[in-house]
Amino acid sequence: MSCFLITGTSGFIGRQLAASLSLAHTVVCLSRRPTEVTGVLAYEGDFTAPEALHQVDAHPIDGIIHLAAVTGGCTEEDGLRVNVLGTHQLLRYGIARGVRKFVLASSIAAVEFREIQAAARPHSG
């Protein structure tokens, strides 16, 4: 049985994925808010904080599914800190643990990219 770490399991997609995967695999969840899924190992914490990641050190992680992110309404600095640097840190954590599978799902990237493009256009007038 494989063991998967899923971030962002307090959200709709993360919660559904954790519940589904837990039927055939060990699922370790890491989310800033409580994970309301039965049959999983749930930890609360911010994946950008090393001490939060180290909560799952005892589990033999085979793959990471990264769904956590800050979404609309955040500052550019927070978006970069969490969504870019935090994701990089999570990836490095997985590499250090020997994890060979990393899945990143982000729907906000397309929205933010359009907003960045619109903001970068020269304004007429």
C-alpha cells in the first residue's frame, strides 16, 4: 500500500481526493485548517513552515499531492511566499525524503496570470 501526503485537505478538492485515495492507500493530510475526512492521518500546519512538515516525518511518503495555496485577495508578496517559495520548500522536503512523485494542482495560477497580464498592459489616456 502506498502512502501519499496531500496538502490543502481542508478544501473541497483536497477533502474529496483524500477520502477517495484513503480507500486503497495510506493518506497523510497537512492543512492549515482541520481535515474533516475519516480514514486519514490528519495534521494541522502551514506547509511553508519546516516544523509543520516535520510532523509527517514518521510516515514513509511515496508521493506528494500539493493542493494548498493562497488564493485571490492576497498580496503579491504572500502569493509568492506561499505559492512559489512554499511549493519549492515542499518539493525540496520531498526530494530529501526520497519521494519520487510530486503532483501540483493549481487552478489559481490561470486567474493570477490573467490579472498579472492585465496589470502589466500600458494604460491609455
